[in-house]
Amino acid sequence: MARTETIHNMGIRLTYPDVFDHPKGQVSPMAFGDKGDGSYFMMYSYIAMSAEDLKALSSKSGEGMSKEDALKVADAMGSLLVVIGADSSLKPEEIIEKDKMHDASPDDFIETGSYGNVTYYAVIDHNNDEQFTKEIKPEFAEEFQVLQKALIEALKNADYVSPSIPGAELVGKTLKFETKDIDGNPVTSEELFSAHDVTMINIWATWCGPCKKELEELGKMHLRLLEKNAAIVGICDDAAEKADDCKALIAEKNITYTNILPFEGAGELATEGFPTSLFVNREGMILTYPIIGVPGEISEYEKQIDALLAGESADTAAPAEASAEKKNTCRVLVSDTEGNPVANVTVQFCSDITCMIGKTDAAGSASFTAEEGPYTVHVQKVPEGYETYTDEIAVPEDLSDVKITLSRE
């Protein structure tokens, strides 16, 4: 059955052909979106390996993948297609020069669509594709070619829209749920939201430094909001596992507003980082784009709420998009003392204002796309059989790789 997907940060809405439903190999899209210079980048990777074989290599009793197996996965991975959006005034040869794509030629660029002043291209690396398909099994090589052609046609038939900021698709969604508060008492969304004109939902976690720093100020703000017929509700993301830690922080920071356990579907609300804050009306409808991270001034939250109480629309009350600073990808590479990659390590990637979280893949790698600035890396959870890793690592200014070595118990 054909599957339609909207890639919001690229501004592409496409329907995948049926051949993508149950491929022999594995297709892995990664959309980086705006690179900070008005251009957009996305990559589709292909792993010439069945899902069963890949899973078998990735789950060896929590011991991580051997170096030999990690090399097998790396050798089986190739670039299926690159998608680039660039200023329509630029020709392919100018894009190549601007983005330093010295291995590419204008013949590799296939125009697929446009929106506004941005033209989109599917870019094929013919030389690498030829070498890659020679090295993998014939059935995967054949599928690679089929998938690539089908994907190009899908992109040609796709709808191109304005790229949106993270969380834009949540505006207008109504939240209805049943859960428990941090003390175990049952609560419903109707009970939480119906008593106030506007409620701010603050999604946080006990492991998130920026989240914890703002809690005390949020507690004070909540008391001011009550006088305006507004309120705050907290969702402690890891309360199910760390209820005591969550309660201790709430007590330490003098929090009087309700904090609840995550409900079914809550994970869709904080996909970019922690903390994430949303604003809903009495019916639980999300009114504006979420605020991801801690704003420069806590008062920005209150300004948002004041605007909504004054009856301003979601467009005028929504926070401005982040400035277009250069974005890069930082890889966190985790291995054991023998150099073998370790999968399923939960890693935090934090700045002063937000924390992102990810898990290492079969190659022991977790990637984070971020603007330039200071960041730290923490290991939140290690697989069974490894010692807890407590060091905090400063990320290099150029966002180059961070390497972490785990010891076995």
C-alpha cells in the first residue's frame, strides 16, 4: 500500500511507490533540512542486508556488534539518493562549487520540483553507485537500481511546500488523554485544561540540565499565571522509571503545578529536544508552534501566553523562527575497550538551552544536527554488561566526532 510522507523541514510531500513497502534491503532517510544558508539537504541510504540479518548483527545479548560485523554493515551501506534544494538562480555547477561537491558533475543533477525561489534536485553519484552495486549481491544491486529510479519519479511527482519549523504540524491538534499525576492519582486532559483559558505544557526530564534549571522560574510564573486564568502542566518524560527523582526535583524547586506521567502519544510532542513547551486552550487544542529549548528569557513563555489570552492568532503569537545559523552534524561514536562498536547506548547531546537524545546504531554511532555553539555529551544509559559512564564530554567547536569508550563490568 502506497505510503505518503511529509518531510516538513525539506518542504516535500511525497508518496512512496509500492516497491518501498517491503524491500529486500533497508532504506534509511535522513533529512537535515535547512543548512543555514537557504539551501536544503537530505540523504537516502541503502543497506544491502535483510532486516532479519541486520537485527541479528545488532542484538548479540547486549554485548554490541563486533568490529567485523560493523564492517559488514558499513560495506553493505551506500547512498541511494541525495536531495538538494538550492536557490533557483544557481546552476548545478554553481551548487557543486558552493557546497564543495567536487566528486559530482552537473549531469548528476535531476531537477524534481520547486517552491518559491528554491529548486530541488535528486543527485546521483554515478561513480560510487557503479562501484557499490558491483560489491553487493545481485538481488540487492537490482533492487538498488529499481528503488533509485522509483524514488526519483516519486520526487518528480511530489508536492513542494514551504519548509516548516519543527512542530508546526502540531498546531490545531487536540490532545485528549487519561494518565496519572506524579503521585499516582488518575487525571484526564479535560480536568487539566478546562479550568483555564490557556495552559502551558512543559515536557521535561530529570536527566535534562536545561529543563531542571528553568523549573524554579516556571514555578514562580505559574503563580502569576493563575491570576490571569492560565496555568502550567508538566510532563516528566522519565517519571515512569525515575518517579522519586522527579518528585525530589519538584519539591526542591517548590513546584505547585500538576506534573503528570507521559500518556499514549506524548512522545510525538517532543521530537526535537527537551524541554519542549506547548500552549493549549480549554479544549486541549494546541494553539502555536512549540518552543523547543529554554528561551533566552523565561518571560518569553509569559509573553506567548499573554498574546494568546489577548486573542491573537497562532500566526502572530507563534515564536519567530530561529536565526539561520550554520548547522552541522556531530557524530558520537561509542566503542568498547577493544575497539568494537557498542549499539543501543542512550546518549544526551546538550547545550545551555536544550537537550537532544539519541541511541547508537549498529555501528556504534549516534548523530545530532545542531547549530554552531557549545555542547556537551552525556551517556544516559548503557546496555547490560557495561559499566556506567559518568563523564561529561565537551563537544569540539567544529562539531567533529566525539569518541566514547565503555568498559565491561
